[in-house]
Amino acid sequence: MRRPNRPSRIRPGAWLGIWLAAMIAAGAGARGDGSAAGITVGSEVVPASQGLKLRAGDREISPTPGAVLKVEQIQDGRLLVARADGQSRGWVDADRVVPVDRALEHFDRAIAENSRDAWLLATRASLRVRRHDYAEAIDDYDLAIAIDPKESAYYLGRGGLWARRGDHARTIADLSAAIRLAPDQIDGYLLRAMEWEKDLKPDQALADYQAAIAVEPRATAAYVGRGRIWKMTGDFARMLGNYEELAQVAPEDPVGHREVAWLLASCDLDGFRDGRRALAEATVACKLTRWSDPSCLEAIAAACAEVGDFENAVRWQTRAIELFSARLDRVDRRLAVNKGRDARMSNGLYRYRRHLPMRERPDRTTRVVEIPAAAGPRG
């Protein structure tokens, strides 16, 4: 089956999340023919050819090359598939997708038939990243860019691989090219900002986060990044204002409420804390996540301690630790970031049991700001 030899025009959309997931994902494998054989509810699939469309609210989007989709329903040879973050989904014919574990050979065959299809090459590159075959993935992106040098998604993919290799100059060059080609997409700004952060250049990182927010005023990841910059530079008033702004522009997003609550409950700076307001904001965050997000429960525990309610502080911190521990496998437990978080959570419980409030110097203590998975109807 031959693929048309034509340039692709892809809206990267959620490229940031897909790229970060690919950096840590397990591999792809054997054969694939795009049929429904072996596909069940819960299976992971990738688009077998260009042009697949999903719905995100009232918008129609095309998944990025190699985007992993989860099968939610199967009916009469058609599949309801959804992006990993649950933000877009749609019904597709079963022969329009291929199981992840069969995808690589499918694209090897497709590329053998049409070696000038940039979309096929970029998709195979993404699959090779999942197998940690980074050199081969870069080769595929090189070819895709040579064929279609105006597609921003290909520069984003290759830029991520240069970042993985620690090649700062090439990373910045590719991400800058992606931004020039698609200035109305936030992914290039976000990834380049993260690279500036790694290079300890807060001014450049801040400019990119600001640009991302200008493009998408409700982009949680941009606010989280901007919060890190204010923390890095020690401007805690702006750090608080950053999350207050997020809570205002995206009141249904728990991150803004949670981070405002944490700062107002725990910041060890005179004149900063406001226990009652922290408790109100933390309660909003917990309701938005249905009292199931460990970070939101940590925030309400700190707020309870700040207003002197240590009984509930112990209760919520204990529950946060239980949920956090239940979500980790043995590999996760060895990661430094999770070890640090586990120690911080245990220290919080120790303090609350001794009727001591949480105190954290934002400029001295690293705290990972997480973006919870989107929930359904709030309650």
C-alpha cells in the first residue's frame, strides 16, 4: 500500500506531553497491518497513515507523528480512540491504526514503499525513541526535515533528541526553527524554555514562558515553568502572583489553587502566610481532583496546620502519603525526585504530629510542581 508523496501539515498540539512520554516509554515491536487483529479495549495504537482526525471540544486536530492513542470502545470495525491526556478522542476505522507493539515493522514496510514520505519517517522516528534508538531516530528526523523543511513538528522531535544528548546548541537551533515555523503553537516555547532553564539562563526561559502564555493564556505548563523562574530568581511575590493568575484564568485547573495554598500555608517569609485563604484554595484544589491527588492533599494538610487544625493536618498528610506510595512501582521508588518527595512528605507528617506547621524557604527547598491528569465533571 503506497502512501502519497506530499508534505504534511501537522498542528503539534500536545507535542510536549507526547515527547516527554516518549523519552521514558517502553519499546515498540514486531509486525503490523493496521487491522483490528489483536486490538482490544485498552490497547495502545498509533495512526497507521496521515490524516487521522480527533475532536478536542469544538476543534478538530491531527495527532502528532507517533502519537499513542488508547482504544476506549470497539464497534462494527470502528474504534473510539483517545489521546493519552484524554483531551481529544474520535471514532476511526480499525485499519487506520496499528497496535504499538506491531508498529515499527509496519512503518519499515511503508517507508520501503515510499521513502520520500516525511510523515512516515517522523512517525518511525517517534517509535524509535520509544525503543531508545536515538541515533536512528535522529537519522529519520534528518530525512523528514530534508523532505519537508517547513513542518515544525519534525524540528520539535529532533530538538528533543538533541536535548537528550546534551547538545544545547543544536537543541536551541531546532526549537527556534519550530517556533519560527509555528509561532502560534506553544510547544516550541515550552521546550526551549526548559532548555534555557537547564543552561541556567532564567531571562531567556522567562521570555519563552511569557510567549507561551501570550499564545495560550490557560497553558498550565507555562505557568508552572514561570513559577520555577520566579523561584530561581527569588521573587516570591511574583511567584505567588503567577499562580493566582493561573487560578483566575483557569479556575477549573487545580494547579493554580494548590500552589497558592501551598505558598500561603508554608512560605517561611514574614508577611506571606494566610492560613484561612490557604485552606480555602486548597479545598478548591482537592474538590477539583476529587480528593485523590497527593499534592493537593499535601496542600490542604499544610493549610490545616497553619490554622492550628493539626488533627486534620495529620489526617490529610497520611492520606497523601498512602496515595503517593500506592502509585509508585519499585523502579519509581529509586528515582531521586521521588525519594526527595517521600522524605518531604514524611517530614510534614512528623511536624504535624508534633503540632508544628510546615515551613519552607522557596529559595532553598526544591518542590516538584505536578500537573494532575484532567478530571471529568467536578464535584
